[in-house]
Amino acid sequence: MSDLRAMQRLCGLMRKAVQDYEMIAPGDRVMVGVSGGKDSVALTIGLSMLRKYIGFDYEVVAVTLDPQFDHQPMDYSALAELFRQHGIPYEVRRTEIGPVVFEYHNSDKSPCYLCARMRRGYLYKKAQELGCNKVALGHHLDDAVETFYMNLWREGRIGCFSPVTYLSQRDLTLIRPMLLATEYEVQCAVREAGLPIVKSRCPADGVTVREQTKEFVQERCRTDHAFRQKTLHALQESGIDGWRPVHTGRGSFIVPKKETDHAETTV
């Protein structure tokens, strides 16, 4: 598969998600929170390319929140050059999230929980400053499947994050355009297109509970190749958390799940 075909497939899956769940409308200003990992970089480039053939125009801007682990700033110059080539406005904001989470914080909550909450707060504020009405997050199908089973096993509840979530207190809508693409499809697009990745220096990277769930899902997929799609089908058929698709061609519309700013912590 060439780099063009890999990215085209990813964009096709993103287009289907955007249309099925009416994630983006003409004139929207969409901000992508770019961590530097493969998912957020692929999402940013995919959203930019999607504008060429989705049938209407919208804006894409990218923002990186540097957590400055160990009080050291990260080098995002490769991403800045990539986004410049694609005409995507890009900004890096230095924060103290890393030191606060791993040095000064003393709580029963995990560092990942606190980090996610702090990053979301910064992202929402920055989106409002930039005049954006949508915030795009880089979760893919594997993330959704893992979240579903984490919620089931750890909390004893049936649920997942939503494809579209409206934050009423912020007047922002969160969207997840890559939720129909597997992690492998994202990896193929990034690798074959030669997109630059900035490796995280997070001390908890690779040692979280999610990693354990990821290993379970990968093992199940080795014995049942349709495992991810079966879980996706169950989410869509049940309609929980806004997962029932909307067929825009029939003129229907989706009412986003309304949440407060405290939502979206189990990701």
C-alpha cells in the first residue's frame, strides 16, 4: 500500500464518521490538540486533507500543550514545519502540567487522570481564545473498544466516550473523527506518509491500565479477527452514549450528548 492509499483510506474512514455523526458543519473552526503522537498528527493532516472533497469548507488549527516533563521543553519544530506545508495554523503553549502531576500532586487520583483533566482544561480555554467551536480528539476504534471494556471491568458499567459531545458550560463540541479507523490503519497512514512524530517523555507512558486492556484486545483479535467490529456494532446498535449513526442523506440529525466540563475523564 502506498502512502497515498494509506492516507486516502484513513481520510475515507474519517469522512464516513464526520458524515454519519454530523461532526463538522460548513464554517466550523476546528481545533486539534496535538500531543505529537501518531494519532493527533494523523488527525490534523487528515482533517486538513478532508476539506478538499467533503463538499463544504471549514477551518483547522492545531495547538500543542507542552507538559514540560522534568521542567524541559520539547522540540516541536518538525510538527511546525509539517503544518506550515499544509497551511495549518499551529501554536505551542508551554505548561507546567508535567511537574504538577508528577512532583507536586498528592491525591488518590492517578497521575493520568489528573493530567487528562488539566490538559482538557487548557485545550478548552485555548479553543475559546482562538474562536473555535469544535475540538477534535484523536481517539480511534481501538481506543473506543478498550474504553468500553475498561468501563465494564473496572467500573461495572456499560458505556464509552461519545463520538460527539457538547460541553454546554464552554459552548464547545468535542468530536472524534477517527473513531471508525483502527490503530493499525492510523499507523499505516503515518508511517507510509512519513509524518514526523514527537515521542512522549511521560514517566507513565506504556505502564497504564489501558496498556493491559490493549493487550487483552489484541489477543482477542488474534483469535477473532472481527472482535473490534463486533464491539463497534454493539455500540452502534445499542445507541449508548450517542453511538447510533446518523444517515445525513435522509436529512436526519444527531443531538450531541450534553456534558459538563467534568465529562470525558475515562479515556
